[in-house]
Amino acid sequence: FPLGYYLSFAAPSAAAVVGALRHAILPKTLSAVALPQLCFEKAWPCYGVPMRLVVDNGLEFHGKDLEGIATDLGMVIEYCPRRTPRFKGAIERFLKSINYFFAHQLPGASFARFHQRGDYDPQEQALITFSELKQLLEKWVVDVYAETVHRGIGTTPRARWTEGLKAYTPELPASPAALQLRIGQHARRKGCQLFIADMK
């Protein structure tokens, strides 16, 4: 069950890593309903400070900011060897699931291989807003992916998360307000909500 995510049009960055980490740690409030006919059936129960953060060698994962946050929260950062996707097979498989069973089903999907497009023009078909994309992604995660039996674990991700709660209770930072100050905060500007990363 994915712990959290960060969705943006921007390139990978330290701020995106911090945004994903913040979403992963805090209890989830599902995004605003942009498509009323597609309401959420389930909640997103995952939260908590991870004990271990396994990352690849992207530049966004190297820096004193992430190391400092990990130290403050008691997490260990584990870097996978270069060019060895097998060391993070679970996340690679999940990303493949997102591509094939979510992203490629959306209007405007560009597909992984050019020959799959045929005469399909993704730019003409791209007809959803960013808020609709967020709702669709969260709907897919909590109501489709989490409820589908996973061959590797022999059950659904939601059932496995629930089973894990019997053995271990996820921990939150002592002060969510302190977490906001340490790894970002929300600020309101003219009715919009912006994420401001504390990346110096």
C-alpha cells in the first residue's frame, strides 16, 4: 500500500521528495472532489514515520536537507547501488502498475512505446484538470489498487496493511506542527493553498 505521493508538473527535486515524505507521514485527507460522479468508497489508512527510506541515486535524494530530516525523524536512508533496479523491485513493480493500469487509461496518455500510439494524438485527448488527475490517482490507489489481490503477497494491499497494524502501530512525530516547520508548511494566498518546502 503506497504510504504517500507528491504530484507535480515540475522536474524531480528535493522539494518534491520532501512533499512526498510529508504526505507519507501524516494521516491522509483525500483530495477535494473535482469529479462528483466518482466519489471515494474507502479511506487511505496509511501514515507514519518510516523506519527506513530506500532511495536510488537521483540527485534529489542526496543532500544535507534530507539527511537532516531523516536524523530528526529517526529514519535511516538506504541508497541502492547504481544501475540495480532489482534492489528496489517492489517500487519498480508498483510504478509499472501505475503506468499500465492507471496512467495509460487516462485521456492524453502518451504510452511507453511510440508504435502503441498509432494515429492517436495524446495532446488532443488530454482533457482533465490537475485536480481531476489528483482525484483519479487517489481513487485508483484507495479503491482499485488497494482492493485488488496482489500475487506477491496473496492478499490485497489494504488487508496486508490492516494485518500489519496488529504487529506494529505506525508512529507520528511528537508534534505535527513541528513537522510542518521542519519539512514544509502550508500558506494561504488569495484562496490558494501552496506547499512551501523548507529547503535552504
